Amino acid sequence: MAREVDGKKIAEEIFSSVRDEVSRIKSMGYKIKLSIVAIGKDNEMELFIRNKKKYAQFCGIEIEEIYLPQDITEQDLLLKINELNKSDCTGFIIQLPLPPHIRKEIIDLISPLKDVDCLTSENLGKVMKDHTTARFIPCACKSMIDILEIYGVEVSGKRAVVVGSSDLVGKPCAAVLLNMGATVSVCHKATDMKNLGELVRSADIVVSAAGVPGIIKGSWIKPGAVVIDIGTRVVNGKVFGDVEYDLAKERASIITPVPGGVGIITVAELMRNTLKAFFLSKSV
């Protein structure tokens, strides 16, 4: 039976630390502000924004919500990005995914010093090269690092499989595991399901960020493997992970539940990145 990662406990420690530091900074007459840009609206996006707002307020971080129309032009989005780069916000994020008509390259126009999601090429490049010296680390990826460190997982020499290849989660997670000495396989949309199963069966560490409920079968999990489920999907108001949890927990040594695992830690890491952004802009 696997040890279940207590994401809430890990996140609470981060939130408390951030809250104390934000309180100190505010007592000196400064403020910390996170701006969230949402293009269009849907229930899943609203859920994520609501959670970020809730915990930002707990930490004493001011939140600004900016809703833009789904059919916004690239030029108008560029104008908004430039405005935020020059504004009083400490950091800002553009809630993903972008509409199909918006090229993802526009993310590179975010100031790297305000890029608290760590999606610009400059910041991601630093993570790929050496995450230990990077300005920021993408929040879900940093959550993975937290779990591996807190639960004493030895990564060097292990076989790892990352399911998902997004800039936000899959690519940085794979790069960090590689930096830590793992032999890493990355699976994505073009990976045949048979090959996916074979790769997962051989993995000592499984990190899934596909956002496809149940794509990782519990029977695939190698006995004693570490399973970190980052993928989430909201279906009829309920949050599901990528991994068939009940069977997987019988085989794994460590596993993250959904909800209650990585998700809440990711929000905490966003608050910590926002705090870091403040220190990048000011010396206090």
C-alpha cells in the first residue's frame, strides 16, 4: 500500500511562509500584486482562478482578474501584455490554454521578471539548463520537486516516464528529472497506447500531466514505483486525475491523490513565485 502524499500539508507550510513574508513586506509600505489574465470563460478555468484568488488573499497578495474576449486579436493581447509589463503588478499569468488563433510565441512578450508561470523562453531555458539556478520554476514542476525531496525519493539512476509534453508541465518536469540523473522517457499525443503501457510498467517514477482521466492504468504501475499525478480534468464539477488511483495505490510506494495532491501545492508555488518576483524587482 502506497504512502499517500499529503498535498494540503505541504501547501499549508508554503502558504504560511509566504504569508509571513508578505506581511513583513507590507509593513514596510510595499504591496504584492498578482494579475490573472483569462481569455474567454469556462467552468474549469473559473475553478482554477477561484482557487488562486482564495489562497492569494490568504497570503495577503492582491489579486487582479482581467477577462478578455475569446476572439481577442493578437495585437490587442500584445497591448495588454505590454500594459501589464509596465503596471504595478508584481507578476502576472495568462491562463492557459490560449485560443487557437493566438500563437503561443506571444507568451515570450511577458517580462521574464514578471513571468511567475515560468513560460517565457528565457525562463524555461534556465530551467532546462539548470533548475537549481533558474529564476523561476513552473509551479507544477516545482511541486514535483517538493514531493520528491520531502518524501526522500532518490532520482539519480532511476527510470522515469513523463506523460504529457506541454511547456507548462511535461517538458520542464522531464528536464528537471534528467538534470537530477534519471533516464527519462516522454510520452505525448503521438505515443501509441501499447507503448505507453510498456514504458509505464518499466518506470520507477511516473509523472503524468495529460489531463485525461484514467489514461494511466493502475495495473501498469511497477511495484514500488513513485506516482505523481499532475493531470486534472473537471467533469460535472468533480476533479479527476490521470491515474486509476485505487489500483495504483496498491502497487506504488508513494502516490499523489487527485484532488488533495499536486494541485494545491501548485497554487502555493504560484504564490511563492509571486513573492520571488517582488524580490527580483526590489531589494528589501
